[in-house]
Amino acid sequence: MPRIARVVVEVARNREFDYLIPARLEGQLRVGMQVVVPFGHSEARGYVVGLSDEARHPKLKEIRDTVGQAVLVDERLLQLARWMSEYYLAPVERTIHTVLPAPVRRKGTGFKERLLVQPAEAAMDDLAVERLRAKAPKQAAVLDALRAGGPAFLNDLARAAKTTSAAVRALEKKGWVRIGRQAVHRDPLAGQELLRTQPLALMPQQKEALDLVCRAMDTLEPPVVLLYGVTGSGKTEVYLQAIARALEKGQGAIVLVPEISLTPQTIERFHGRFGDTIAVLHSSLSDGERHDEWHRVRQGRARVVIGARSALFAPVEKLGLIVVDEEHEPTYKQEETPAYHARDVAVMRGHLEGCAVLLGSATPSLESFQNARIGKYGLARMPARVDHRTMPAVRVVDLREEAERAGRPNVFSGDLVDAIHSRLSRAEQTMLFLNRRGFATSLVCPQCGYVARCNECSVAMTYHREPGAPEILLCHVCGERRIVPARCPNDKCRTPAFKFAGVGTQRIESIISRLFPDACVRRMDSDTTGRKDAHREILGEFRAGRIDILVGTQMIAKGLHFPNVTLVGVLYADLSLHMPDFRAAERTFQLLTQVAGRAGRGQATGEVIIQTYTPFHPAVQAARRLDYEGFFDQEIEFRKELGYPPFGHLVCLHLQGPGEAKVQFAGEALVRALKPKLPASVKLAGPTPAPLARARGQYRYQVLLRAPSTRSMTAPLKAVLETFKWPEDVRCIVDVDAVSLL
Ligand code: ADP
Ligand code: ZN
């Protein structure tokens, strides 16, 4: 019988402590239980993470008590939490919190209970009831309702008998009825009408993909399948049938979708196929709903979980399949500690549970496609749209030529204006897309499109201005600085109008209204959709055909299906291309492909016009040809040369605090402490101001590490961070496999 329990204490940073198991808990204590232990001068909550016979310490304190009888985190989820702590360099109590949602962990949120009324024997005696009716007609009415409808909740029953709960209570006192507590489930899908759907007969490309996934589920060879299928190729139907297969085998499944795609329509497709065995976990659930959904999964009453990032940790037993839809989405990366990537952790969970993982995308991440290329993942291709609709025709317009022809830079090229006119005359719809992510701090020449880039790092340099100092260009990967030139550095251009490229959706909207005074134009971005239903309202009007031209940011790029849209215009493909991030080309290609996928989903073939200053950029050209693999082949060479992912790993330390000097100083001290401990294979840069140098009053700095293996960076980093003395108000977030370098 083990005598010692190893416990992660909630209030302690990243340590595990040994405690004695008191005699009365012997044989009851299990790994994953929540316990109360003495800690310092008071007590604290913690989780049992291991049991053993050997004490590593002579004087141990005893565990005070268990919290509930249930094992909250099963051993494999606990293993996953410990792996995340190790890999992402996050305190283990934080990763345990990640795998165990707060409403389940906390005392407050239990099951919701209602009072259930059941008839006692006396209530079945007709004569007795009639005698009661003479004296207390209301009470008799309650008994009538109860006898007719069977056991009922107190409130419902009182309402049905047109009386108050006092009448029911009176009956209880006299022994006519019994009132007891009953847990009820708070169901986020309650009240939704359910149209059950049947599996569709698969097209050959879907059949092949499904076969590969089924083989993965049966043999784990390969354990991970990448499903690369163009928009509208029928990926979701493959997910549905693979999940059905898991259910047949008595297994469960988890489906992850990006938060933005977790729409009622998406949920409906899964709910319609699988009914009540679906549980939904997303950020807008109430604590109570989240608590109940979690327990419904835990108890095996729901076998298929669909949700955003954190649904990955749902306590599904006998997990047979994890699906990660749109696996390339950057939102799968959590930005706070633990800064985990749900796709990567999904692969790890699959490994620990011995279950297959299915990654799906029309534009797979370079990491995943590379894994498929080298045979680590299986690859299923679905190159055609289900309905045999043709892919849209994509045209690239060179904004430099436009500027030359017009004698000045123009937001709308002649081609795009003509194309919009012809849509208006045919009563077809247009979507205009401003390819802008967050903020644009790269310098773009409005005349020739020149962009300042770092010679060492192939990323766009960012623009920094501080009061009293000269305006500078900064490479935040290597730290190189340049003074902002007065004229465009391109010898053929030399225009003095070299300045910020900052064209907002708002300005675009007003220009269009001027160009097309009779058209109905609406704008959709984070400014116009602040109100809760605004998003749905605008899309509803667009669907109904009341809007001719919809202008928007990436918000309109994803998953929308509007058959009457025959033209998609991308105004500045370059804006996301010059983000100070080595993934800028990949993101641009993904965005352009997604947007292009919005055109021509109905009977008429769609047209896409991409306006750009860099028409020959590989990302733009590949998007024009709708050629993912061509893009991959070029981009992967660049990554290889520079040792960027997938050929190496990246760790970004995000430092921030209210005083700039302090943040910078702390960064420098950290780098000094770190440098001698790093192996030669690790490249270190910084501290440099982050591209987003100040946010919410906080100054932000970065230290960037790059190396072929994560461990070669995280092991020394862990050692240094354990003893490093941070100034009081400087915060550091360790971001392993960083996705956003802003
Ligand atoms: P993706 O997820 O790849 O974008 P979807 O799974 O959403 O594609 O499929 C696009 C459309 O085609 C959906 O309306 C879907 O119902 C339909 N569809 C999918 N597979 C088939 C099939 N085998 N036969 C007929 N229609 C299908
Ligand atoms: Zn550089």
C-alpha cells in the first residue's frame, strides 16, 4: 500500500511536494484526486499526481482530506499536463488548470438541482383524494396533476395545478407527496430543433481519405493523418463519417474548430448527425453549462465533443479520434501561459491515448505538410470541389503600373472598378477585402511599392518613432536599426512621398461610396461589429441581397457561403506580406486562398482580383494559380536556409512592464545570464522592442531564441528562470514555438 502521495499545490510555483497518506485515506486516494494539505502556516488545495512507498524527505506532513471522491483528472490527462509544463515551460499547477476547467475545479459550481415531487401511496387512494377535495380543492388539484402527468418539478407542478408551491408543501407535510432533490443538466443546445441527417454517399476522393483515417484509427499506422482538401471539397463529411466509425467501435471523439468558425451552422452539422451524444464546449458558455457539459462527457453520456482550443482537454473516455479542423489557424496557439499550440498538443494527446489524430485544411501549415512529406503523417488529398463547381479565376493587378498610368497612387485599379460595375449591372454581389492584420507598421512606398527589409532576416523592418528621437526602421529578429530615409530608397523611384501604408476599411468605404453612388455598401470589421448581433445582421442583409458591396477585414474571409458573390477583390495583398514575421508569406497565401474561396460558390463562375505592389511574390503567384504545393515547395526552401520552422524551433520571451528602461534592463540581464548556458546551436537575439512596442501602457520587449531542438533552449532557460530576479513590475511570458511575433 503506497504511503506517500506526491501533490501539486495550487498556490506553489511549479513544485511537487510529498505528503504522508493518513490511515483513514489508505486505499482510497487515487492519482488525479483533489486534496487539502497543510501548507506553510495554513492549508491549500492540490492534486495528487503520484503515489509511492518511498519518502524523499524524513519529516512529512499528512494530507488533511480529499475534496470529493472523484478522480478529476485521469492519469493520461495528468501526463499531458505534465508534458505541457515541461515542453512549454509553464508551472505544472497552471497546466493542470488548463486541462481542468474552472467551473469543475471550484467549489461553487455544482450541479443545478431542482425539487422533484413524487406521489406517495395515499395519493393513489381515489376516495381519500375526494375527501381532501372537499376541504382543500387546490391541494387536490395538485394531486390530480401529479396522478395524470407523473412525477414533476415543484414549480412546474404548481403552475400546472394553477396554485402555488405552498399547496404542494402542505401536501408534503401531510404525507401525500414526497419532495426530493434532483440534479438537472444545463444544456446549451436545449430547445433547438433537431433535423437528423444521414451519411452522404462519398465521392471517390472522400472515400480514399476516409479509408486512410480508418486505417489510422485501427492500426495507428500512421497515427496522424493530414487531410489537405480545397475549400468545398467535403472535408466535414469525412470528419463526420470517421467519427461515426469511432462511435461504432465504442469510442469517443473530439473535434476542434477555430473559435470564429464555431457557428450555430457548424454545430448543427454535428448535432444533426449525432444528436444528443454531442457536447459543445466554447467560451460563451455559462459556468454552469460548462460544468454540466464537462460532467456529461466525463460520465460518458456525451461521446463527441466539439469546441474551440480548450475542448482538446475534454475528459472523453476511450478516445478514438481527435479532429483538428483548419489546423493552420494561428488562433490554436494560446497567448497566455501556458502558451500551448492546440494542434501540437492534440498530436501529443493522441500519442498518450493511443488514438488517431486527423488534421484538416485547405492550406495546411508548413509544419504539418512537411511532416506529411517526410512520411511522419499520412496524407489524404482532396483537390476537387464536391459539386464539380469550378474554382474561381484569379487575376493579379500590379498597383505600380496603375500608379504610373494614373500619375498618382490609386486605391482602386481600373480593372477592379470595371469588374465591380459589371457586377452591379448584373445584380451580382462583390466582396472587398482589406488584407490587414492588426496594425501595419511596415513602410511601403505608395508610388512603387518598395518595402524596407532587413538584409539578414528577410522580414520587413518595422517603423518606430519616439519623441525627440529620429524615426528608425528596426529588425526585431536581429535588432538591426536604420534611420528612415527621406526619399524612397528604390533608385528608379526616389519619391519623397515615402510614408506609412495605412489605409483603413473606413477610408475604403467612403471612396467606394463616391465611385459607386448608387450601390449599397456595407463595412464589416471589428469597429462595425462591436454590438453583439451586428455580425449576424450584416451577413443576413448580405445574404438577402440587400447589400451590393461588402467591405471587410479577415472577418469576411472565412467559411462564408454566398452563392451570389461572383467577385472578390483584394485591395492590398501586400499589407500582410510585410508583417514583421517570417510567416508573413504563408499567412498571405492562406488569406488569399481563403478569400478566393468565397467567390463563385453558386452557379456562375467566380472572379478574384488581387491588387498588389509585388505581383511576382511567390505567395501572390501561388494564390493566383491556387497552387498550394507550388507555394510550399518555394517557401520550404527559404525556411530551410534560415533554420526557421519546420526546420528549427523558436522560443520567444515576451517581456513587458510600465517602465521602458526597466523592461529593457531586465531583458539585458536575462540575456547576460542566459548566454553562457546556451549550446552553440542556439541563436539568440534581443532584447529588442516588440513590433507592437507599447500596448495598454505596457512597454514590450522580446528575446528570441532559435535552434534545431526545443530542449536545447528550454532546459537552460528553465534553469536560469528558476533563480532569475525580475524587477517587481516586469512580466515575462515564455512562448515556445511562438506563432505571433508581435
Ligand atoms: P469543406 O469542409 O471541405 O469546405 P464541406 O464538407 O463543407 O467542405 O462540403 C461542402 C458542401 O458539399 C456541403 O454543403 C456538403 O454538405 C456537401 N457535400 C459534402 N460531401 C458530399 C457528398 N459526398 N455528396 C454530396 N454533397 C456533399
Ligand atoms: Zn534582421
